Amino acid sequence: MTAFAPLPGLLEEVPDHCRAEGKVYQLAFVLLSSMLAIISGGNSYRIIVTFIEMHRPRLNGVFGLTWQRTPAHAAIRYTLQGLDSNAVEAAFRGHAKLLQAAQVKPNGDSPAIDGKTLRGSSLGHARRSALPEETFDLTAKAGSDLIIQVKDNQPILHQQAKNLCASAAPLSTSGSCNRGRNRQEERSVTAFDAATAFTDTECASLIGAVIRVERAALTRSARTGLWPRSSKTAFYLATAAIPAIRAASAIRDHWKVENTSHYIRDVTIGEDRSRIRRNPGLFARLRSFAFNTLRANRRSSLPQDRLRAAIGGVDYLLPPQHSTVLNNPGATCVHTDDRCNRMDLRSSPGRRCRGDRSEHHVAALG
């Protein structure tokens, strides 16, 4: 993990829209306090205020602030809702880049991308083309390959892919079987050359292969004890002739977006329960900061980690004996005590704490 010091620096780059006489509270630390409140279970402006009210003396001591009183929830709301979303997005990407650099895999990776619309924030969608050509163009510029699923709401493209798989010889095939939780699923992944299959469409230059995924599952019914069978076939388009085994791995990893991102954001972090309707993307980005922090410091399930943060408060997140690290990014404050149950917001794991051996190991916010 990287040092904690870069995060306040990233947040300080977000411009404050308040007038000079209205800048009673430093914006970077309002944002940071909001993230800590969300990590501890908050999901509204009032809960952010409650978090600051309960921990203001500790926040003042750790960060060298001079906040004499807790800001009103209307002040927090005004400050956050008026921020430049692009500037907050840039700070978030810088923070995420630091975390990703500490967790990069040596043999490359297959990042999964899936969109999510905030509940109540959309006024409708304009008609889209059959394939997002801009996504294909960006992928080509990055020197990467792309696999995209063809949905039922793209009937012409879906039928063309289906016809190709029914008539052409496969390039490669891969199969797998998984068992667990009263369920057995067999998957067969087959890759087909699409060089001449879409010549009469605008997508011809974008598609290099069609991937067919056939799933057959047996799921035990707790009521009857029987194992009813279900099956489903899905079609994917790839920009290159990707081997079936590589496509199978990438497609399987894509399910992690729903299981480890969308579901957690909707249910665990409570994004679907949020009633924020004005500039909801800003608060969603703060949840993303908190989500990345929780994932980088994960000890067990995210609900349990949030409960630990709520019970432990700032002493769990920001131990006082380590506050000097903020002014000394090169300092280390993590030791190898296996009994540790604290979250490190500043330093790199695996190094030895310069303080007393009774101090706890903490993990990195970034």
C-alpha cells in the first residue's frame, strides 16, 4: 500500500466553490471526513455531521485542524453539491491508481467494465447504436482486446451471432464444471471466426470473433430435494480471435462486477436507499472512495469491516500515535503484529512500527 499523505494532497486539488468568507472548513478535510463517515456506515449528509460532531476533537488533533464547532448539515450539503464533478473524479482516479499500483498482477489482467445508473438520477436514455464504437476505439488505442456481450435488445446482431455459431466451424473450445452451494454448473465456451459474418453491417471492422457460452445448471430445491435443470446460451463479440480458454476466464471474471461491486454498493453501502437527488454522482464518488478503501483493507466481510469502523471510531481509523506520518510521508508506522485489528490509513504493510510494540498494525487508505 502507498502512504496516506497523498490522499489529502489529491483532495486539495479539488477547487472550493465557496466564497472566501464562507471557507470556514477546509474542503479537503470535509471530503476526507465524509469518506470516513461513509466507511463507518454513513449514507447521508446528516450522518456525516454526526460523525464529525462525535470525533471533531480527534480530527483536530490528528490533522492539525482548528474546527471550533461542527458544521451544519446544510453547510456540508451546500459544499459538496456545488463541487466540480470532474475535479472529484480526477482525485478519485489518482487515489485508485495508487491502490491499483500496489495490487498489480504480474501476468496481466482482464478488467471487467459494467455500467450502473444511480437510482432516481436518470431522466431517460437516448437511443444507442448496436455497439458502442467509442469503447472499441478507446480499446484499440490502448492496444487491448475487448469482449462485449450481445443482449436480447439487439435482435439483429444477436441473430447474426447465433447463425454464425450454428453454421461455422469453431476455432477453439473450452469447458468447465463448478460445484458448490447446492448447485452444479457446466460451462462450454466456443470461439468462432467472425471475419466474414458481419460484412453487411457497420460493425464489420470492429468484430474479430464470436464467443458462445453455453451454461447448464442443476440446482437443488430445498422444498422437494430434487435437482431441476436449467440452461442458457449467451453470445459475446470480441475484437480479436481470442482463444476460448482466455475468453472463458475473462467472461467468468465479469460476474465479479455484479457480485463484488454492484451488489455491495446497492445493499452493503446502501446506494439504492440513498435519497440524494441533487448531484447524486458526487456522493456516489465519495462512496467509491470508501468502497476502494474498504476493499484494500479488507479483513472479513465488508459489513463486518464497516461495523468495526463504526464501533472503533476515529481511534480505529486514525490512531493518535501515528499522526506524525502525515507530515513525514517517508515514515513507516506498521509492524507485523498478527493480532492487529486496525485499519492502516497511512503506511505500507510489512514494515516495522517505530513506536511501542503494543501499538496495533493498521492498513492503507492510499
